[in-house]
Amino acid sequence: MSPLEISSSNFQYILENYKEICYNVENAKDKYARSGENVQIMAVTKTVEPEKINFAIQQGIKLLGENRVQEFISKKDMYDKSAQVHFIGHLQTNKVKYIINDVSLIQSVDSVKLAGEINRLAVKNNKTMDVLVEVNIGDEITKSGVAFNDCTELVKSISEFENVHIKGLMAIPPIGCGEDVFEKMHELYLRIGEMKLKNVEMDILSMGMSGDYELAIKHGSNLVRIGTKLFGARKYFGG
């Protein structure tokens, strides 16, 4: 048995987890009358070894979510290039330059300052950067994201940057919160979409993780971010 075959054999639990997640996503779509709609499954890769990530890609994962700039830099060259990468963690303006050409979308834009730096570097690199505006839907002091009541104005301000394209919203509802929080987020997403702003398309509502992705799908999410349910309990990845 080759090293790759041994590795794949050791990672079979990832395949079983992925099958279960796919089943649950389809079941949620049917249950909540969203059959036919596309719901993307993102593999959240924080602290996960590249070998496991590549195995998940081979099973059908098309989208990776990176939380930390330094960790991403240490692992990106080892990734199967057939999957897209989104940056989903808190992003400092001085770190944008390290990821601008290696991710297809930044999900965690929560200020005009950050959007401005993304725009500056996008212009410099002759590209348009797709982003999501992150909303702190639970007003939690431990989480980043723009306040719910300030989101619309932030979207309007960011829309003025020619090389930044807003593709939707991202949120992390508080653990154990009621369904009203998810629905509040969905209503904001729809409301901004109806405004038809320049450089703004509400195509993506990124909401739902390992513990609540089925509930998020019920309330309009079309991109769920799954880490533990796919890869198991995390271990530290150095680098």
C-alpha cells in the first residue's frame, strides 16, 4: 500500500462526515422548501493538516475557509488548487497584502478602513476583490463585525470603492440563540439586496457552522462553514 493509500485509509472518517453533511444539507433544503437552491459547503481549515484538506477536496469539497493569515501562508502551497479559498477570519489592514492574490473572496470586511486597503491593493494588482460584509448579529464584544444597525450604511460606503465588489453578508449567530436572530440576518440580507446599490450583489449569505448549519439553511443561508463536523476535533497546526 502506497503512503497516499495509507493516508487516505486513515482519513475515511472525513469522507463519512462529508456524506452526512451533504445528506443533512439536502434534507434541510427539502424540509424548508428550498429544493433546487444551491447551498455551498465550506471546509473550515483552521489547524487542519494539508493532507486532510486535500483528501476532503478529493471527496468533493470545492471551497476552503481560512481564519489566520500566517497559517494560510504556511499551508497554501500544499493545497490542491482545484478548490477556491475564502478568508473568513478577522483581518488586519496590514495583512491584506499577504492574501490579496491567493483568495477568491474575503468574508470578514467590517470597516471602511479595511475595505479601503483591500481596494488600494486590488487596484495595485489590477483586479477586483469580492468581499462579504461581516455583521456582528449578536452584538457580542468578543466578535468582530459591523453592528447590525450600522450595516446598511457600511455597505453603501464600501460600494463607492471601484475595485471592491460586495457579494453578500456573513455572520456568526451566538451559540444557542433563537431563530429570530437567524431570521433578522436573512431579512437584512434581503433588504440590502432590494436597494440595488452599485458594486453590490446579495448573492451570498454565509451563516451557519457545525452546530447550527441546518437551522441557518432554514433561514436563508446559502453558504455554511463546517470545520469540526467535517474534520473532527481540532489539533494545533504549527507554522
